[in-house]
Amino acid sequence: MLRRAGLTDVSYWMGYFFEMGFVIGCAILLMYVPLFMYPNSSGTAFLQYVDAGLFITLLAVFGVLTIMHAMLLSIFFWECKWSFKWLFF
């Protein structure tokens, strides 16, 4: 149906990648704020001696690799029910 509307495979996969990238980015932001911004009982941040840029880069790379792994696995299944049958039976 999407091909009839003129959507190519590349635009479909890139749209999926950016959509999931937005979700992963929000999750990284939700982890960053309490770990680096809010003070704990001693008055310092929880991860005081960790480089914030390295932390965000590490989580972003992990998120991209997770998305790419999910995209790779999704090409082996035509429908969702086949993936569940393969995993659980």
C-alpha cells in the first residue's frame, strides 16, 4: 500500500530509524537528567566524576545499534506472528 503512494524502501526504513531514534533520545534524556542534574543527599550529582559527553555518546551508540539489530531481525519475518512462533516454539 505504501508503494502505491510512492514511498520507497529507503524512506520507509529511514522513517522507522528516525522514529525509534527519537524514542531512544527521549530515554537517554530521561536518564541524563536525574543522574547528572539532581543532587543527592551529599549535595553532588549521582555521577559526579563521569564525563557527561561520553555517557551520552555511549548510550546513543547503544541505541543506534539496538535499532539496527531490530531492523536486521525484522527482515526475516513477513508477519509478527511468525516471529513469535519462531521465538516461543
